[in-house]
Amino acid sequence: MRARMAIAAGLLLLGACGKENPHPTAPADAAATVEAPNVFIYDAELPVPADFEAEAAASIDVTTYKSELDALQKEIGGK
């Protein structure tokens, strides 16, 4: 069984030899490509939930939680 699979794989590889790639991988206009800038973000700069707890505790209560939740869902694209 393994010998048959090896022979079949070899024949497929031989059949593919000499064929040109119909889809070139290089861009048509090399000047149009733009490199992304190197941006470094340090862990200390990333916001975490603890950064917002004091503000949330002061501004969200039983009467305002629904409007705050709706605003957050709208902000992230939900509902």
C-alpha cells in the first residue's frame, strides 16, 4: 500500500515538472507595495480591565447599567 502511494506521488511530481506557474507571485507593480511601519507596543501600555474599574464603579449603578450596556454593544458592533 505504501509503495503504491509513493509511486503515485512520484508520478504526480514528475508530471508537474516543466510546467510554468500560471499565477506569478510577484506583484505587477513593485512600487505600489507599501511596507508596514515597525510599531512596538509594550505590555505596560495595553489597557486591562483593572484600569477601568474605578471609573465604572463611579459611573455605573443600578439605574444606568442598561444604557451603559447598550452603548458598549453599539460601540463594538453588536445589536
